[in-house]
Amino acid sequence: MKVLSIKAAAEKLGVHTNTVYNWVREHGFPKSFEVGGKSVWDEEDIDNWLKAKKESSHGSSNAGEAQAV
């Protein structure tokens, strides 16, 4: 398992860290968990979330929150 910090997760997605936290609260983005007192995300969870967003959008450019990805 590869874990990503908030900064690394945001960089992977091409968004600001605040956007990641917003997606967690409002758009079903995977929740973080703590390792050594730091919040991290499982990269596979992020990849699966992206895949689900892509499948649900059916190639539409109007995919709402996923358009920034």
C-alpha cells in the first residue's frame, strides 16, 4: 500500500489541498487515516474514486466536482 500526504494527494489530483478536504466532506472522496500522527490517504482508494468518477461521467465534461481532475 502506498500512502499519500494531503499535499501529495492534492498534487496527484492537480487541485489545492482545501479542495481535497472539500471533496471528503461533500463528494464522497475517500477519508484519510492516521499514520504516525499524520493524515494520509491510500493511493489505491484515490485511484478507485477517480475511476468511479470517470465511469459515472461517461466522458461528459460536465462531471461536476470531477472536472478539475
